[in-house]
Amino acid sequence: VLESELWPALVLGAAARVDALMLLDARMSAKSQKRWLGLGLAADALRGLGSAFDVIASPDADMRTFARAHMAGDATRVLAMPPIKALGALGTLGSSGRGARRQGGPLVFPGPWWMASCVHAAEMGLVARVAQQVRVAAPEAVTVVAPRHMDALGAAVDGLRDAGFELERSLILWSEARGEVPPGCAVVVDEMGVLSQLYAAGPSGVVMGGSFTPIIGSHNVIEPLGEGAPVAVGPNLGAAAPVVDALRGAGVSGLVSVGGDEPQAASEWLLGELQRDRASAAAGRAAVRAEVVAWAEAQVAEIEAVLRVGERVAKLRRRE
């Protein structure tokens, strides 16, 4: 069972039909934990469901502690494992270049550019202030803003207009842009499913959305880092904290923290990346990409070790 809610019929039905049952990448918010434990019958049901699993594996230390205390049966093994969802983004590795493919032909970034990725409406004010500071200090640089949801497009356009970009002159919609992006412009991404192509097109830096609002938490940093793009996160990592901590612990370069409500730290970091010459920037991207691939290979080995535990349980059951 992978990243699924604990549906009793699913869990108990699967346990009756297989030789070993595993709950992988297990997660439960603090709010859900309290909800389960707040009702006596629910707490008993949770223990019953948890006991159906031979292995409960999670990247979250708090979740593992909760599983041992309130879910695991006498025979249940509670194990640490890397986050599977984040590793899925590594399937996009291998593409690179100065352009991003799109309907109507590739959009080409001939000069330095940066992007704010997966930005929520509540973060757009900060992103606009960062864009304004970068525009003053590096007027040739291109700014790309990719809202997390399309209902934040209006906030993105309004924020960039407040930062001094003008519609139809220096503020362009992704769906309407063609060919080379003029220096000093801002591009608002108004289509879904293009982030991997943008990361591969070689941004000088990526400011990751979700991490600048306490409600959401950072979105996936693996995908841009896997393409070699340096990434800055804010103080609110949320569910991404185990991934960020693991990357930092492995010494992966290109991942920095830039504070919270003030744009200064983010803009100073971006300016340092934007001012690197092309050869230095390319070498930096190659180094980050290699570090992330090496880290991912180690994570895959850990996941395979967890799966082998389940395989051993299944073999023992078949012999009984």
C-alpha cells in the first residue's frame, strides 16, 4: 500500500489475499493523528489496521514513532525509508539546453534568467518584491513566474505589474510568447505540465513556492535540483522537510535557505547566481546534477532493502 489513506476494506481485504502487506512512504498529519486518538473506538480500529501490515515504512521520524506506539502489532516491523514520491521526479533527468519546448515551438532563453516555481497567491507579494530588486540590479535578466494553480494567474500578473513590468511590452504570457525571450522581460506561465522543461532549460536559480507561506510548505525541490538548477527555499518546508534534510545531510550543493517575509536574502542569492559566467554556471549545474543522481541511487538502494524485508516475510509465510 503506497501513499494511500487507511481504508479498512482495502487494508483488511489485501491482508487476506497476499503473503505480506507493506505500508510504504507512510504519512499522517499531526491533525489526523489527534483525530484517530481522540476517539476510543477509532484508536482501537487504527491498531487493528496497523496490525494487518507486516511492514510500516516512513521517511518521517515522527510518523515512525506514532506507528510504533499506536499502529504496529507484535509482528509489525516499523522501518525508515526515503520518500518515494520525491524520487519519482528523477525520471525527467537527462534533458538540458537553453530552450523549453511548448506548443507553437520552443521558448528560448538566450541570457541569464530565474524562475519562481509553484508560487501560491499568498506568496506573490514577496516574489514581486524579489523580481523588482533583481530587475534593478540585473536589468537584462529574465524573470519567469509559474503559479502553483491557475487561479493564481491574476495575482502573478498584478504582482509583476506592481514590480514595474508592463503588459505586452515587458510582461508576457507563456502561451503567447514565441522564440527568444527579450532581455529584461517577465514571463508568467499560464499552462500546466511544463515545469520539468523549464528546469531543464537552465535557469540560473529557482525560488521554490509553498515554502514562503506557513499554510502550504515547500513543493518538490528534487526536480529542479535533478536538472542542476540551484534552488532556494523559505522557512516553511512542511512535508518537504525530510527530503530537504536528507539532501543537506548528503552534502548536495545548490540548495539554500533564504529567510521568510523579506525579499533581500532571495534577491541577493539570485543576483549571485545570475552574474556567473556561462561556463561557471554550466559547471555548477553539472556538479549539482551529479550529486543528486548519486544521492538518488543511494535512496533507491535503501528502498530496495525495505522491499526485501517484505519479500522475506512473504517467503516465510509461503513455507508455513
